[in-house]
Amino acid sequence: MSKVSIATTPFEGQKPGTSGLRKKCRVFMGEHYLENFVQAMFDGIGGVAGKTLVVGGDGRFHNDVATQTILAMAAANGAARAIIGQNALLSTPAASHLIRTMQTDGGVILSASHNPGGIDEDFGIKFNMSNGGPAPEAVTNAIFERTQSIDTYHIWQGDPVDLSTIGVSSLGDMAVEIVDPVAAYVDLMQSLFDFPAIAKMIAGGLSIRFDAMCAITGPYARAILEDALGAPKGTVTHGTPLPDFGGMHPDPNPTWAHELMDEMMGADAPGFGCASDGDGDRNMIVGPGCYVSPSDSLAVIAANAHMAPGYADGLKGVARSMPTSAAVDRVAEALGLDCYETPTGWKFFGNLMDDGRVSLCGEESFGTGSDHVREKDGVWAVLMWLNIMAATGKSVRQIMADHWARFGRNYYSRHDFEAIETAKADALMAELRGALSGLAGRSEGPLTVAHADDYTYLDPVDGSTSSQQGVRVVFEGGARFVVRLSGTGTSGATLRLYLETLETIDLDLEPQEALASVIAAAHSIIGIERHTGRTAPDVIT
């Protein structure tokens, strides 16, 4: 066994996106591909000599093999210690928690989040900093620059690490610690939420369905809901993580979590339904016959977080991504809280949390979390909702009705046009950006454009600027749409269209009906059919 240095050449396209590098699994399995990126990652963060790293992933295909490669390279690059979830498994929020509580120098998380898994599907890798959050743009840019000039990587050649046995061993001069991936996270949740009150509510008859979608949160949800809180066995469905997620698309939205939605909209629906995604950082909340949009969920949590013991002193402030609806803004205004608007990508929230400005953040893409970690957290959001229900004695539908009656309803929807040819998507965005200056005053049906811009964010903490973060078109009266290209896919481009209108009187409309005039205006202004040939989205959430 020994350290070796391997000559290599750069690969095109190893630029990390909002959540690291994502490609098809077979790409990562290609000779030198993963190794190149890992070496560039280590070099881009200033080296790992003498450092301690957390390593883990969502269990998708190639997760275990890639973990062995990362450990071998960490050892060869002089890392002092690696902490790994048993069997190379760690949910993303659990990894963030370990990075923070064990005061490590960062961590390598293997996941393509909500994307499908399997040898012909998706794989991903990202670096999280010592605060537990995703690497900022300055670091990901340094990593990308290194991928373009790399000519050598270092790796330890020898027997693989036993990832199945909890305990401490070594790989060369590097200590290797295998830990229970669930236990520390469960302890954290017990410190934040009123487990006795939730358990009493469950014992009193509340039935729950948690769809883990054959992904990483199954073991976490079983340990919390069934073991700690006393929910019946079988409360957690699709609870065993599988390399291909059982053929499921582990994205907790009404389209892909259709089994849960069918059950919750049926005659014998449980009292509370929820789901999480591939790596455990997303969530969907649904009551009997009552789907809760992520934007509404964020607003409800903001209004009621003080009911949970960990937030009894109130929130420091709140933040949302720019495409997320302004529902939480209305709560913040009523409660006298600062409310920040950021680009899409959880790393932008990290600065605000580290600076003590906010303690609750959320994105419309089914991500919600707080400053307990530096990632969004699906199981956390589920427990927050259960805590609110236990404290108020209200159902999901009652909570939503009361919330809208108090704050008004921001009708909201996201339309995804998937796998568009990249050139066509780029042409669409270029034409739209070129037309922005002339949109004010344009009428589309009953709507008139008040202003339009290409969103630029100035970080109030570090002064950095992020431009071209999404085109916004706002109409007189406050209705708006936002359009941007997603950075989370692995093939083609996904055009995301976000639509919103505020209503304070008619609170029970079907969202697509309430948004009909905004949808029509957006299609006309953007020219979606003309550029893409598409007349309808692939996914509506």
C-alpha cells in the first residue's frame, strides 16, 4: 500500500453549479473523471493536509465506490481524519450537522439531490465548508479553475475501507472514523421540538404517512416517527434507501410523489402526509385534501415557529430565494422581522445565518430550514409542522385557512419545461433580457407591466455581487412572474417559470385558475412556444 501520483488531463464542463457538480453516473464512472474533480476540489480549498473531513452521501448508485476513491485521495493528500456515515450514508442536513458539531474543516457530500439514481441516471458531488454549508462562489470558482489546468492527482493504493463497521481505523496516516449516520441527527431534532407533545398527538389518533421515496431519509424518519414518537410501524413508506431509488424520481412534489398525493386526496387519507427527497434536504407537506405549497409552508412556519422549544425566543429574521412567493414577507412585516431576498441556492442563506441576521430560510423548490444546520432540511420541516399541529390542535387545512385569513393568500405555482435544447433555452433568455427595458407599460389581457429586470444580488455580509439570477416581470397590483434556467439538471436545460398573485378576498380558488391571466401574459412575453415548441409544462407544482 502506498501513495501514488497519476498523470491526467482536464475534462470539459467540470464547473460546479448551485449544488456542486452533477452529471450522469456513467460520466463520473469514467477513467480519471471523479479523481480529477476531487483533486481540483482539494486544491481549490487550499489543500486538505492536516484537515478533518466528513464524507457521506444519499446512497445512490456509485455512492460507495466514489466514497472509497475520496477517502483514498484524502489520505494521499495528507488529511488527518475522515468521518464517514456507516455504509457511506449521510443525509445532507445530517452531514452539515456533523461538520458543525465535530468542528471539522468541511465535508464532501455525494448526491444529486432530487434527481433520479442508477447507473444510467444522475450522480453529484459538492464540498461543504466548516460552517456546514455549501461552498460559496469564490470557492467553487477556484475549484473550476483548477479543473481546467489539472495534470496530476494523488491517491492511496491499497485495500478499501470497511464502511460497514462503526469504529476507528486508518488508511495510511489518516484516521478513519465510521459513525452512526442517524443518532446525532435524532438528538438534534429532540433538542428543537416538543417530542412529548407530538407523541401525545400521535397517541391520540393522528395518523401520518411519510414517503421517503426509497431515498436517504427512510432510516431517519423511522427512528424519529416510529421509534421516538410512537407512530405505528409502516408510517414510513418506501423507507429503505436503494441505489436506484426503486425506480422512483425522489423529488417530493405532487407530480413525483403521486402515491402519497393519491392517498392524501382519497377518502381514507391520514391526518398528515409528508415526503422527502434523495438526500433529505427537501420536503412536501400535505393534509387530507389539502396540498401546502413550499412558499406557504415557509410563511406558516415563520408565523408559528415560536411554538417549538428551539425557537421559543422568536426568529432573528427570515430569508427567501427571489423566485419564492412573497407570502413570508407579509408575515415578516406583521411580526417586525427583517426579510431578505436572495438568489436561488442555499449557500446564499449561509452568510445571513452566520452573521446572525436570520434563523429561518426557504426556497420554493421544496426546501426549508433554519440555522440549526447550514442546509435545508426535509425531516426538520416535517417535525416543525407536527409541532405546530400539536401546539394548536389544528389540522393542516385549518392552519392554512387561518393563515390566509390573517395574511392574505399569495397564489403561486412553478411550471417546469424540462430537457430543452440548451441553445434554444439560451436564445430564449437572451431575447427576453434584451427586451426588458421596453416592457414597462405593456398590456397583456387585464395585466399591465409595471417594471421588469434581471435580478442582481448584493450580499449584505461579504459585499459580493451575483448577477443574472432570474428575470422578473412585475405587473401593476403586484402580480409577477419570474423565469430562470435551472442549474440542477444533468442534460439539456430546465426552464423554470414562477407565477404569483396576491388575493385577500377569494381565498379558495384553484391556483392555476387564480393565476390564469399571469400564465397567459408570461407565455406571450417570454415566447415559450415560439422558442421551444412547448405549449404546456412537464411539471406543475
